[in-house]
Amino acid sequence: MRSLDAIEKEWTRKKPVKFDVGDSVEIHVRIIEGDRERIQIFSGVVIAKRHEGLSETFTVRRLVQGEGVERVFPVNSPRVVDVVVKKKGNVRRAKLHYLRGRVGRSTRVEEKLGAMDKDKDKEQAAAPAPKAEAPKVEKKPEPAAPAK
């Protein structure tokens, strides 16, 4: 355990994000414009992950009008609201920088078949089962007393 782990613990993300290099993801980023705040979605393929702990970052690449766009996101940033994995990628490298030189269909990453189903099954198994409610007993209305 590093000496800074105790200090960094309060700043790290409470719910860890589970994705790997090669996954197609959507990153929900909080954008503040003046006094307004909105969520912007940046979707693409994770081509690199770096560091660990508080300084952990990941790079996402996508093509916009034929031009490659890459953004580096800090994992523990409060501006990164959510990371949604759309497809799991089947890659054999830790960094996918070779995608920078490719255009069109050659930029596609092979999908890891059945990986999303396995992750959903694990999440459901880890989640606590909902408590069964006790059956409701209906009370029969008492007959009205005869009028005198």
C-alpha cells in the first residue's frame, strides 16, 4: 500500500468503472457554460489506459467527419459523470495507437462475443435479492349494525 492511498481514498470514485482497452464506450461529461450545466456524450473506442489511483486516465478515440478525435479523461474526475460500455473489444494489446493510422472499416475492433451478457449476469448475482413481501391479508368489512 502506498503512503498516499489513505489521502487519495476520499477523492476516488465510489463506484469503480469497469472497462478495458478496446471497449466501445460512451462517456457522459458534465459541461458548464456560464450558469448553465449540461451533460455531453462522447462515444468512441478506448485506445489506452494509464497510471493508477487518483491520476488514472484513459484515452478515447472516434472518427468525426473522417477526422480522428481523441480525448483523455481522468477516471476520478467529477466532470466524468458516467462511463457506459456499449461493446467489449477483443484485443491483444495494451495500447491501440496503431488505430491512428487507419481509416474506415479497418478502424473497427473485433467484438468479444457474449462478454456483455456475462457482465450482466455477474452484476445480477452480486446484487442482493429483493426481499419477499409478506402476503397481505384482506380484512373483510364487518356487517353494518342494524339501524334502531
